[in-house]
Amino acid sequence: MDAIAVRKGEHEPSVIEVPKPEPEANEVLVRTLRVGVDGTDRELLEGGHGEFPAGEDYLVLGHEAVGVVEDSNGTEYDEGDVVVPTVRRPPNGLNRYFERGEPDMAPEGEYSERGIVGAHGFMAEYFTSSTEYLVKIPNEQAPLGFLIEPISITEKALCHAYASRSAFEWEPESAAVLGNGSLGLLTLAMFVQSSKFERTYCVGRRSRPDPTVEIIEELGATYVDSRETPVDELSNEYEGMDLIYEATGYAKHAFQTIDALAPNGVGALLGVPDSWEFEIDGGRLHKEFILHNKALVGSVNSHIGHFETASDTLDSLPESFLDSLVTGVYGIDDWEKAFADDDTTIKTAVEFSAYEER
Amino acid sequence: MDAIAVRKGEHEPSVIEVPKPEPEANEVLVRTLRVGVDGTDRELLEGGHGEFPAGEDYLVLGHEAVGVVEDSNGTEYDEGDVVVPTVRRPPNGLNRYFERGEPDMAPEGEYSERGIVGAHGFMAEYFTSSTEYLVKIPNEQAPLGFLIEPISITEKALCHAYASRSAFEWEPESAAVLGNGSLGLLTLAMFVQSSKFERTYCVGRRSRPDPTVEIIEELGATYVDSRETPVDELSNEYEGMDLIYEATGYAKHAFQTIDALAPNGVGALLGVPDSWEFEIDGGRLHKEFILHNKALVGSVNSHIGHFETASDTLDSLPESFLDSLVTGVYGIDDWEKAFADDDTTIKTAVEFSAYEER
């Protein structure tokens, strides 16, 4: 069968021929519908992140998948069920993080990540998965089910961010997303949809006219061009933010966020940067942290509960937003377009087979 | 009556004569028993922190007090009740933070702090306080009641730190206190007493023999000399820490803590540093934050609920620890000794009057 993979030493994906997988005990065979492309895939291709499966010289890409159960293999699933797989798998038998259903909290070495770290992903005509790492979603979500994984990433991050503010009566009014990529925009739409915030902002580095700026403004949020207003000037130019969601991986943002937060605010860090040395006024930031009860939480991956919530969230997002967000879904003959990285591309997916209601 | 105050332009406290206060409606008159001295008092004297009351050229010191109600002034208090005052007061009438009982979450400008920011403290023979800012404690706690305020600071910080880890099953085993001052040692004793941690550490910069190192080791904790093992080497030399409590105000600690934490760990920042620019590998720290789900929370002050818990905690701390911690309680004739800052001084208090059970 066809799969989209990156080969060792290469920086571009290719279509390769791999054997169709056969489900083992407690696994089902899933016919892949669509698989989303995101920043992590691009980081993988650049070589900054990820790991090939042991003993293999290629990695099948893709961790944002939706598919249909083709062979339920005697499990509780039915053929025709629409499913989304989670990403992390136990590397050498279960460990305590997987046992308690929190693989997202496992430290390095205690997980593999399908399509990212040491395990093949879902960009293939079929994949198998143990049933415990699948979430059944409504059939109607088949077309956009590939958005559930990225939404689940934000569900988890917000869970941790809100928990950090649960020891007092937190009354957030303002929230800012740093980054107008697809995860940033999805998160912004979630902020708007949740009605938790009176004012929302999204920070990017694009000039109008730009499709992401249009989406931001259609959502009712304020677009901030960080070339004019750097993140540490947000509180002076606009207002201190009760919640900041960092989705760019620009390393200085982690520290500028401390200044950009309102008193008692929290910053959630999501975008993974590379090593970068720079100077900060660490004393002032440290003091600001304390005297205004601020918090920063890092967040990676998500667990099955976050995927379930994400499925509900997907239903709640405006159709017009989702239409503008997904700029292209490409068949296997056209797959390279899904990896385009230009200013008109926001969110793309590769379609391996069409969904047909039974 | 006598009060210990710092005058504008001076860096040493003096005994001054001030009028005995008279309680207004809903206030009681408290005869001061003892008032503790801490790092904040020293910062005030150095001029790095704090603010004189409007229109006054002196500030009565002291925010760690215990006293006896001398005139209950028609309130629900009885004369003879042993009380501890909280520190923050509303500056210009109540605001929402005070209304909801969380003055510790008020931003700058929305509070004064008795003995620190814009309001006289408790280092005087008498003080008055509105009853809502007093906590009644058992008579037996009169001698060491001045420790309740510093303990409450840690109660709040831990509350926020634990909240930040409440979105998953956190199983902390190791905790480190940065700083072997009186707040650091009190916190270390609280860690040991709570039985939450299997291994505890306290980081200082003192050579043996040293009374704080003796206390640390008597508590069963490991003393780490940061001149040999800097904080960012803790995880290599000992282990990654599930919880770190920063009580020195050394600005680099806030950032070194990110490295010193175990995966899923949290750092609570308490010690307030001055401005200080330095270089960090911000990219690596940002990445470490994310990939290991770490958190940092800043914490300042405490509310009445934390004082109530602190009173219970004080009862639970070993008597031998408290005996070693409190190195001196000095009468008004000897008060200068309470401000000594040498290696044999750990925690001191000024005694304004002796407690006599009625």
C-alpha cells in the first residue's frame, strides 16, 4: 500500500510502498480517510525533532488521522465505525503513565509517538491500532476528524492552565494566542466559542490582506502584528492578558509572556523551540512572576479524555471558520500540495480514501 | 508608646514614640506580644522594597505578629483572645479581591501591607485591626504565634503549586527548598512533616559547622551546598525535583529551576529579586518546559484561610525544630539583637509584652 514517509537523510517526504498491516490481538485495522499536516511534520522534515523507528530508515508521517474500522478483529468496535487514533504508544510494555491513561505525562523514553518519535504514523492507506488508543467519533465528523488531534492538544493545555488558576477565584477577561498557524487559529476559535473571555487577541507576523488575519477578525478577535507590537509590549499597547497560549515556538515568547500577562494570569507554552541563547532581565521577570502571582505551564501531547472533549469542541466551532481554516484536502496523486508552506496555506490534509456512509 | 520604625532616608530601625492607637468601629485593640523579623524587613531597611504611609516620614516595621485582645470594642472577640493579624489592607475602601477574601491576589495599587507597603506594621506595644483581618489562635500558640504569618506564605504557595499539578495524577517524591533562611527552613520542616515526599533537599551557601545545616540534617533532609552543586546541576548530581520552593530571591534560580525539576514538576517562586540582566539558553528552557509538562508559579502574601491552616501546621512541627529555628526573642531594651544578620541568627522576634494566661 502507499504511505507518505520521510527517509533518513532526506528533508522532503516521498510516497513509498509498505506492506498493508495486519491487526494483532486487541487491534483493529483502520482504513485511513484523512491525515492532517502540521508544524510538527515540518519540524520532522527539517530534522529538528522526531526519531526513526528502531532499525528502520524511514518514518511514515502523520499523527492527525481519522479513519474507518475495516476489520474489527473481534474487538468491541464495529466495521464502519469512524475513529481517531491517539498518538503516544508504550515503547516497551505498559508503564504507569499509560496504565493510568495519561501517556501525555510520560517523560522522554517512556513513550513512542506515531508519526513523530520512534513509531510509524498514519499517512498510509491503512493503519492498525490497539483499541485502547482509538476514539470513536460520530460519522458526521469523518470529513474534519483530522482536526480532533490538534484540538485535543489545546484541550490538554487549557486543562493544565486552568488548573493552575484553580486555587483562587480567577475571572479571566482577555486571552491572546501567539501564532496564527493552524493550531493558533483553532485555539483562538476555541477561546471565542467558549465565551470565557470578553476580549481575544491573536499575534502574528503577516501583513494584510492575509487569510489568517481575515479569520482572526471574522472570529471577532484583534489581530496584533508582532513586528509593530512585540509580545512584551502587549500589556502597554492593549492590555495585560489573563491567558496566553504560545503556539509559535519562538523561544523569547516564553519569557516575554511573563510581562504580557495580567496579574494572576497564566501562560501555556506549546510551540517547541530550538536552543537559543539570549539576554533577559531575569531579576525583573522573576519579581514580576511573584508580585503578581503569575504562572507558566508547559504542555505536550494529550490523552484520550482530551480527544473526547475535542470531538465535542469540533461540533461547536462555526462552520464558516472551519471552511476558511482548511485550505486544502488532497488525494494521494496530489499529496505534495498538502505540504505546501506558503501564506495561502493554513490547514491541509491528505485524503487516502473517501468516506461513504454505509 | 514605643514602636520600632524606619525613618525616611535611614537604613537602620530605631525606637520611636508614637500615640497608642484607639480602635474604630469593628476594630479591636491588641496588646502586642511578639513580632518576628524576616528578610522582607531587611529588604525594607536596604530600601529595595516597601513604601512609607502617605504623608509620613517613618514606617513602623513588623508584619509577623501575635498579640492579645486588650479592648474587644463591642466586637465578637473577647478580651484575652490570642490573635494573629493578616498583612494586607484595602487602600481606599474594599475592592473585589478583599470582598472575596483573597487580598493576596490583589495587584499592586489595590492593597497596602502593614509594615511593608504604605501602612504601619505591628512592631509597637499596641496595634488596632479590623476584626476581619485577625485570626484567633489557641492560647498555647501565643509564644510562637509570630511564625504563623511566614508559615501562611508557604501554605498559599503550596496551594497554588499543587493546584497547578491537579489536572493529572501527580505522584511527587522529591522536593527541594532553595534557601536556608528562616522561611526556607520552615518550609522544609513542612515538607518533612507532610509526608508527601520521600526525599527532601535544602540548598544553601554555608560551610559546616552551621546551625542551619544541622537543622536541615536533623529534619532528615539532604543539605546541598550550591557553591559545589549549582541549582541547574541538582538533577544531575541528585535527582530531578518534583517540587522546588525558591526562597532566596536569587534571580537565576527562577530559570535554573526549570532544569532542576523532574518531568511534570512545579517550581514555586517566593523570594523577590532586584533587576538583573543575564544570558540564558531560553530556547532549551522553553523546550524543556513543554516536553516535560513543567510549571512555574509565582506567589506572594496569603489570605486568612492560609493563616488558619498555618496555625494547624505550627502545631504539627516538631518542638526540637522550632527550638533550633528561633534563635532569639528579645525585649524592647534589647531589640537591636533581633535585627542581627549573622550566621548564628536564624529566626528572631521582638517581645513587646509577655503572655500571661488569664
